[in-house]
Amino acid sequence: MIKTVGVAGLGLIGGSMAKAIHQYTDCTLLGYNRSGAVLSRALDEGVIDGVLTEERLAECDLVIIALYPEATVEYVTRHRDQFRKGGVVMDCGGVKGVVCNPLREVVRDAGFRFVGGHPMAGIERSGYANAFPELFQGASLILTPYPGTPQSCLDDIRALAEKLGFGHLQLSTPEEHDHIIAYTSQLAHVVSCAYVGSPSAPSFHGFSAGSFKDMTRVAKLNEDMWTELFLENQDALVREIDTLVEELAAFAYTIRRGDRERLRDMLRHAREIKEAIDKDC
């Protein structure tokens, strides 16, 4: 049972985790953030009960690390001897291979369990000021545990996730996660950024509707974080970009030729795929 939780990193995801834990559970909550101003605000608001110092890591049944992937590996490596023996450490990064693979040896005999995690939730704004406890309502939490991770460990995470509002817990491997997330998340951000890069973008006023807003929403991103995520999953992401370029080229060729029947077939095929996807959502 998870009674004391530490959250390292109080940005949008970590801050929302902290606020959700504060609001929906009776856990004791400790927090860490490199910005003293953010840490002071979380304390002043009563969101966290204390500061997650090196000395207090051993008090935590669960430590949630909401840092960038490289910083996560560094944090776990640096504190490997300070986490509670028998406790659980879970990250929240958007890529899993670059986190889980190097940490496998680091945590092997350290006495705690490490579970890769990825909350599938977010908004187009970042930082603790934009964090809110309802962020995870109905969202999916992906876990990439190492083989041999005790079921009781996953059950404890599941129980906490349900309290925080997550609607689904999905088990995966780091490799499968990174392959799929390149399509479902990272490609969408690349497309949105490329879309607003058109010279036509500044002229949208009075000519846009919901589709424009949908296509451009995630271009309002944290460029530091997404640069790291893209480059740390570059092989899978580039494959998806290349596939998309081929699809776009086929549409351009068909439209340029004025091939009405072929275009109708392509559009119908896309609609049918979308309808099938919606049934599984």
C-alpha cells in the first residue's frame, strides 16, 4: 500500500500528479523542484507536505520522477542508494527505451523497483502554474515494467492511478511503447509544427474553423522537452515521418492529375480507417 509519495519535478505533469495526489488521496506528499520559487509555491498552497530531500527519499513508498528523460536517468543513478528498500520508483517520460534500458543495471541490486511510466495526458501549456488535479481524468497510464516485477508493485500503482482518475492502465515494453508513441504522439507534434510553418499561416484570421484549431493546437509546445523526446526516439519517428511524406505525395499526385475516382477511393479509405479506430477508442 502506498502511503508516502515523493514527486521529483513539479512541472505540468509532476505538478498535476502532486495536485491530484493531494486532492484525491490521503497520502503524505513530498516534492522536489530545482526552482525554489515553484517549490515554495507548492508548499504555500499546501499541495505538498514537505520537501523531498535526499534524506527523505527513504520515507517514500513511491517516488514519481517527472523530469526530462536524461535527467531522470541521472536522478535515479545518483540516488540509487537512498531510495527506500522495497519501494517503487516510476518515471513519467515520453520515451522509455533511453530511460529503462540504461537503468536496468543501475537498479538491479539496489533494493527498490523501477517501473517506466508514461501518463497519456497533457495540454499545450507547461509548468506548475498550469498544472491541475483533473489532468488525468479518463487518461491512459502506460507502464513498462522489467520482467520479474512483482504483481503487487503494479497493483499498488494501479490502485493509486485509479484514485487520480486514470481510466486505463496499459502494460507494454519500452520498445513497443517508443514505436507506437512515435505515431500516436510525436508525429502529431511534428505535423502541427510543419503545418504552422506554411507562409499562409499568418493569413488565417476569418478563414479558420475547428479543423485549423485541431491541427495547430500542439504546435504550442515546450521546444526543449520535445527536442529531447524527438531525438531520443529518432529512428521510430523518422520512419513515421517518411511514411507520412509518402502518403502526402500520393495525395498531391492524385489531385494534380485531377483523378476524381482515385481521390474518392483514397478519401473513403481514410474515412473507413478513422471509423474503425473510433470503435476501439
